[in-house]
Amino acid sequence: MTLEKNNTLLRAIDRPLRFLQESQLSNPAFVKNLVSHVQKTCESAKSHPSTKIRVLFADVGQWFDQFFAQDMEQKKETISKVLTRIDQVEEDLSQPVLFQSDDHPIYTIDQIREKQKELDKRVQFVKGVGPVIAEKFLKARVLTLADLFSFLPTRYEDRKTIVSIGQLQDGQHATILGEICFQGMSYYKGLRRRVFEMVVDDSSGQIKLKWFQFHYQSLEKKVKRGAKVIVSGKVKRYRNQMEMHHPDFEIFSGEKDALSFGRIIPIYREIGNLYQKTLRKIMFEATTRELSSKVCLLPPDICEKMNFLPPWKALQKLHLPEVLPTEDQKALWERHLAFEELFFYTFALLHRKIHQKRMPGIAFDGPSPRSDILIGSLPFELTDAQKEFLGRFKRI
């Protein structure tokens, strides 16, 4: 049912109740007719497909069953309570509908075990990881595929738009495309270390790229004068020239939709000395190949009530966003993931509590001769204070 139809149903009781509230229930006959209208509307809403609507009208129906037995102040309070609930439901329904019943199938225990077996797979066996990178993940407590999915980006960068070098501004995060016209080592007076530099030209201007920490053989082998590169980083102005320090770059092969460019790019916290590009490739492989294992284990009616995405879809939006997410959107998707974990944690605690209540306790029926045996076996004499305490304890 569309949002407009939902709103029409809500307005069917909202407007009459607001009229009653404004008129101070001054016309008894009108009050009787409107209350009857509200009760009929509540009855017709019992089969409504939306859980939020059904729950709302069930509550309203119960509140109005005793309406005429209430005094004037109680009646006003009931109307005010109903109008507040209607406002809350309207606000909830105005939010995007994230829940889709097809995303929340019911799995058998065996199916869930198979999915969990996949999630428990060691991160070493994810494509692109291997033993060396797995050791670095281990130090960050990322041991399994499930841990890898939970390794969420800290922020995002929009690298969809290619900016001309001549249009760059100081402090701007930008992505450029140009040709390498210089690459090599540079030395600056006052610096005790070498700097690797590239100068990139795109006909609108030039920009200097600098690396203060680098692997020379790797950079020299990768970048050649005359090659085209896509570069992304923060622009800085230094002595009237634009620069980028430690930018991401890739050799341009004719396509602008590489993993690090032409899209919204997730930025992850550092693990060892792994490059962001390496992390992105690993996460891309994991999310595109293995994400179907992260199924929703919550009951579908709870997910519908909370308007939840399944875990695999929330993770997809977090790791492979199609548009730049806001902080609120990112927090919402993370909350969907956290709710399932907290739900089962609470469920396990409740189950443990019930189990403990069923267990027989240890009964202490009264004084035992074992206490005298224990005291007699001590290698020292009890003090008067200790004897007094034990006497009080036995009288409890």
C-alpha cells in the first residue's frame, strides 16, 4: 500500500480527533458520532498490510472502548495520546521503506550452519589476502570472513568527477587525469631525506605530486614519463604551485571506473603498512563474492517493524556505496547490524537466566558438625572477634 493511502487512513481519524480537541468536546451528539467513526475505522484496519498501522489502530480501538466511561479530563488525555501516536507513525511512515519481504527468507538450521561455516572461514583464504597479509589482519584482530565484513570504512571520498588541474583550489580533495612529464628523486635544502616527485600535466595546468615515504624501486618501475595517470588527494598550495602529498594514483588504461576512481571510495583505518588500494581490493573481492553468507537471522516481523535491511544489504551499502552516504545513513546501516548482535546476546542471557532458575540450589538446613571440625583443624586459635562473628553467622 502506498504512502498516500496510509496517510489517507491516518487522516480519517486524525482530523475528527483534532476537531474534538479544539471544540473541547462541547457537542455530545457530535462526540458520539465521531467516536463511533473512529471505532469503525479501527475495526477496518485490522487486516491492513502494514504492521505499524495495525498496531496503531489496535491500540486506538482499546483506548476508545472505555471512552464514554471516562470523565472529561480523561477523555481529553485519551485524544491527546492518540494524536501523539498518529504523529509518530506518520513520521515513521515518511521514512524510506527499507524492509523488503523477499530479503528476509526463513532458513532451516542446516542452512544457517552452512552459512555460518562460510563466515568462520579464515581471512587468509579470501582472494587477495594470503599468509603475509593475513598476519597483518591478525594483529588487528580480523581473523575470519565475518570479522572482515565488520571492518567498516571510517569515511568516504567522492571520486566520480575528474577536475581540471587549472581549476584546483587549495585544500580541495580532488581527482585529476593527466600525463606524467617528470618523475624522479628530488632533494630540498634543510631536509635530511629524499623526496620522490611526479609532475602531471593536463593542458590546463601542472601539479606536483610528492612522496616523503616511499619504496623507490616500486615507484620507478610503475611510473614512466609520458604515461597517463588518475590521481586523487588533497590539494595544497606551496610557493604558488599546486601540490598533492602522498596521493592515490593508478596508471590510466582508458577506463575511469577503476576500484580507486570513478566511484565513491571507502577509506579504511590503517592495518600494518597496507595501502588503501590493497584494502579496497580485498574488501571488494570479499563483498562481491562472499556477502551472500551474511543472511538475516532475525524474525521477519521484527525486521518489518524496525524497517531493517538484511545484513548483506547493509554491508553492501557500507562497503560499496553507489552514492556518497551521509553520517546519518552510515549510522543507520551500522545500527541495523548492531541490533541483530544485541538481540541474540540478550536472548542468550535470558535463556541462561531461565536455565539457572530451573537448576536446584544448594540448601543449608542449619548448623553442621563440619564447621567445628574445620575450626579445630586450623593451625591457630581464633580471636575473640572471629569467634563473635562466627556465632552471629550461625544464628542467621
